Amino acid sequence: MGRYGVGVAGFEREIVPSIGATAHLSADLIVIDEIGKMECFSLAFRDAVWLALDGPLPVLGTIAKTGGSFMAQVRSLPDVELIEVMLTKGHDIPLRLPEHLRKEIRTVQGANR
């Protein structure tokens, strides 16, 4: 990402593989920070996000609250749980999130046995 534009080729070379299909082979959780306007300039990124969301592993991600049809589609998926984080609220999220994620990972691991 540049200050005035998106270096899509560099982004796709450095970032997209970390959420691509081969990254799933040894992972328990996929983390995507962030699904935002600039990232969505990359078709490869959008495709990798879909693959991650359709895959067997839990995905923890950040996504813009508004904007873009891709982001709206992701936000509207029935199995996506949105947790709004604000500076004045959400101070307990760091306490709640680890156990929530452990539960999701145990569920996936149990299903894969």
C-alpha cells in the first residue's frame, strides 16, 4: 500500500499467500487484518478471502463497517459474527475473544478427526 495508491502486485506477492489455500495446511486459525477498501482492489485478495471463509478453519478478521459490495457480502454471510470495536467500548473483547476462538478451533479440530 502506498500513500496515494495501492501497490497491488506487491500486496498480492507478500500478503495474499498468507491467507491462500496452502497456508491452511498447517494452521488452526486464519487471521485477516483487514478487509478494507484498499485491500479489495486486489482480485486475488478477494478470492483468497472467499476461499478462507469457505474453508474448514475459523477466520478472525477485521472489516470496514461500511463500504463496497465485497465487504457488504462478507458482512452479510450467515456464519459471520460481527463484533463492533470502539475506543469507548469493547474493553472486554481481549478477555472474551481468546476463549471464543479456542472454542471455534476445538470445534473444527473435532470435526476433522
